[in-house]
Amino acid sequence: MAFLLMSVTVLHLVTLAMLFIATMEKSWWSWADIENTDLWYKCMYDNNTETWLCSSANESEWLQSVQALMVLSVVLSSISFMVFLGQLFIMSKGGLFYLTGLCQFFAGFAAFSAVLIYTFQRKDILQDSRELEKGHFGYCYILAWVCVPLLLVSGSLYVHLRKRA
């Protein structure tokens, strides 16, 4: 039981870290390693100074939706972890971690909605950027997709996890 509890906790923390990185890092869409866009900034690599020059991303309703859903996912997953710690010490023996699992499910659904919107509305989100055919999805986008099943799996594990001691 202790191993399962520790495994679920590590899974939650790893997923939370990956979700935070996917939300904050600068690689949701890339063009040949010279230009990146993320949820917050559009960055171009300057060969003369060998630095990244970043400006705010063009605001669109779709981008704001993705931003809000990813931040909501991080917040819900963080709340879920805090609730889990509270339930771990307060809940009586034999209780189930329903509230923790529910928060994780909602975090997973929020992240799923965000990456789905980005997938289908990337032309509107990247409106004044170069041709989309020359670019590709960045590692943060892929990381966000990886977080979705991990959040849902950890949510279902929490729902079935019973406090033994």
C-alpha cells in the first residue's frame, strides 16, 4: 500500500511539473529552430547577438482560451495535490480520495480542451506568422498532450485509492 501511495504521489508531482513546463516554456510551434511561439510570446533567434528576441504573442480569442485552460489545468492539479495531502492526514481509515480524483479529472479535461483548441485553431492563433507548412509543433505542445492521459490516469487512481492507515 505504501508503494502504491508513493507511486501515485510521484506520478502526480511529475505530471504537475510537466504541465507547468508545457504552460510556461516557449515552444508550442517552431520554425526550423529560428522562431518559436508559445502561449505567451513569439521569439526569434538573432544570429548577430546569438540571443532570443521575444515579443508578446498576438492576442486572439483562441489563444486566450488556450492560455486560460492551461493555467486552469495547472491550478486544478495543484489544488488536487493540496487536497490529497489534506485528505491523507484528515480522512478516516477506509475513505476514498474522491475530491482529489475529481480535481485531477477536471485538470485533465482542461488540458485536453486547451491542446485540442490549439490543434484545430492554430491558423487563427498564429495568424501573422510564416507559412504553417514550414513549421511543426514544439515540445511543449507534445508535453501538454502527454499530460492529458497522465492526469486522467492519476485521477482514476485517486478515485480507487483507499486510505488504509
